[in-house]
Amino acid sequence: MNETEATGLFNEIMQRHDALIYKVCYMYAEDLEHLRDLHQEVAANIWSGLGSFSGRSKVSTWVYRVALNTCITFFRRHGKHSSAERLDGMRLDIVDDGDERSARLKEMYELIGRLDRIDKAIVMLWLDEHSYDEISSVMGMTRANVASRLHRIRQRLASMANE
Amino acid sequence: MNSDIDYLKMQWQSLNTSASGNRNDADAPDFSNVLKNGAVSSAARVKRIYTMILVICLIWTVLSLANFVFPVVPELVGGLMAAFFLLMSGMLAATVRRAGMIDFGRMSVADAMKSVCRLESLIMWRRIIGIPLAFLLLSVMIWHFSGNAFMIGGALCGAAAGLAIGVALARRIRESIREMKHLIKELER
């Protein structure tokens, strides 16, 4: 692939999947600066990984893999700045009808945000309706492990919601 | 709970087509600039920087060894320099190789974490070993050229200070490695 083709492919992937990348980074970011760093890092990893993309999996699954690998392993070399803008005031686009359902939805997002890095990844993949086999391939776990872990996560979310 | 989950799934999947989530356009990174500014991931940056340092170390290794043929500094100093730069070159080469093996597009999350752990371990150990040795070498060089016997004590103090600095610098990396190893164990349970 020459540079022009690579640039074209990169732009196409980013345009089509930027929202997906953003929502994955959002779930792992501590503040706005961290969110930008993660997004930048994911974009850089997508660019450098273009040559190895075999096309055997869906592009969205590949992008998910790169985004999760980046977010989970990203080592924040500088600590949080006290002036860093928190993400509390920013929400993903959630339809807020002001009703009880929307409130429960926001609560669930917050609960998912409290899970550890691995559980967050599994839940996100599951919410995007990836099969157990796809989740197992992306995470590097056995299928049985994915199933039992998802079951535990759902129980934990239910008990956190009841606290 | 099940209807909540279904609704959550529907909301979550709808975000994939949302243009920019709830962020302002001013906050949205312009990904076309990622290419203009040279899209370099952390692993690629590590590889690039350490390749440069590796080349410098190799040059100094050759110059130090050449000292045995064309003496410029005392043999002891030349020998210690050669040993130091050779050791550092080996560690840097391992780091460069390890950084080059990271491919987040091919790896599973478990493999990615193991690779990053190994890379960070190499960086950490290079600091813990390299900084005190550098202080020691520097002190020996100063002692040799100043002829001052107290420099031996200074050399040892320097090495101890270097070790303390190396360990302190490695502390944050150690925390990251510890956390990732814990997550890897969780994944493999």
C-alpha cells in the first residue's frame, strides 16, 4: 500500500469510526486532556497498524481491537493536572427525556465506568453485540471465560445499582 | 433489568453513528492533523528515540574499544566506558526490538498487555541499572583525571545516588506494570 492509499484508508476509517473510537476512549478517560491523549494515541495506532490489517475481520472489530488495546495499556506518564477538565459535565449523547428510564440509563453508564479496565472492555463489546467468539478473540480469553465473566459483570452491575 | 439492558444496548449502539457524541467541535481532535503532525504512537516513539540512543551508544562502544589500539585515556577508563556502553547498547537493542513487536491491530488485549509489560520492564531495568553505573563511571573518570583519592568515595556516593534516582524514576512504571500484570492474571483466570 503506498502512502496515498494509506492516507485515504486512514481518513475513511477515522471518518466512519471516529464516534466508536471516541466512545471507547471516553469510558477510559479520567479527564478531557486524558481523553484527547487517548484519542490521539488510538489514531496513531490505527495509522501504524494499517499495513497489518488483513481484512479478515470487520473494520469496526479491528478498530475496536486497536482502541481497546490502546486504552487498556496506555500509561499516563504525567499525573492528572488539578486544572484538567473533568468529564463529569460531559456526557455521551444520551437521549434524556427526563424520565426514570433515562436516569437509570445514565446510572448504568456510571456503573460501567466503575468497572475495571478488562470488564469495561468486555461489556462494551457485548453492548455492541459482538459474539462471544469475537469478544474472546479480541480479549485473548477463552469463550467459556467470556461467558462466565459477563455473567459476573451483570451480577455486579445489578448489585452496584442496588447500593 | 433485562429491558434496561436492551435499552442500554440500543443507546450504546446508536453512539456509533453519532457525529461527535456530546463534545464540542472545538474539543474534537482533527484527525487529519494526526497525519500532518506525524502520527506516532507511544511504542513507535520509544522505538525511534531508543534507536537513536542505541546508535550513539554503539559509536561510543567502538570509540572506547579503539582506545586499546590508539590510547587517548587510561586503559581502565577506556575499558569501563566500553563495558558500560556495550551493556547499555544490549539493553537498548532489546527495548527497540520489543517496541517494534507491538502491533495493536493484530494482538489480543491479553497479548498487548503482556507486550507492553515487557517493554516497560525493559525500560525500568535499564534505568535502575544504567543510572547508577553512569554515575559510577563518571566518578571514576573524574577521579582518574583529578588524581583525588576522595573521588573513590564520591564514586560510590554517586552510584548510590544514581540508584536512588533510577528507582524513583522507575516507580511509576513499576505501578503500571503491577496493575497490568494483575489484569493479565484476571484475564487468564
